[in-house]
Amino acid sequence: MLRVEVKARKTDAGLIRALAETLRGRPEKARALRSMLANALLHPDARTAFDIFGSDLADEVFMGVLDQPRQRGWRAGDL
């Protein structure tokens, strides 16, 4: 353990104490909290799957694209 001193607004003191308490003594919640804080503060430009695969195109553009039937009996070894 390491003692850390921070300067913060008076209104944030309770939040910072709760954060420290969670990181120090609640392993399950601490893992999730660390991950969330790291994503928000250390990697703010990290993109989500929606950012990568999402589209601004209208839904109508994709009509019929995924409605095609699957090929039955086809396997990669059959080529």
C-alpha cells in the first residue's frame, strides 16, 4: 500500500474517499472501476466496437444484405 495525497475541491472529497476505499478494499468492484477509469482517463480516444463498425448510413442501405440464405452442405474442404 502507498499513501497518496491529493488536492481537490471540497465537493469532490467524498467521491475521492469512496474511490480510494473501493480500490483498496473491494477487489471485485475495484477491477471494474480500474478498467472504467483507465478507459476514461488513460485511453480517452479508445474506440468502442460501435465506433468501429457503426455507420451513419440509413438502414435502407443495408436492406437485403444479410437476408441471403446460407449455403447448405458447403465446407472449406469441399473446394
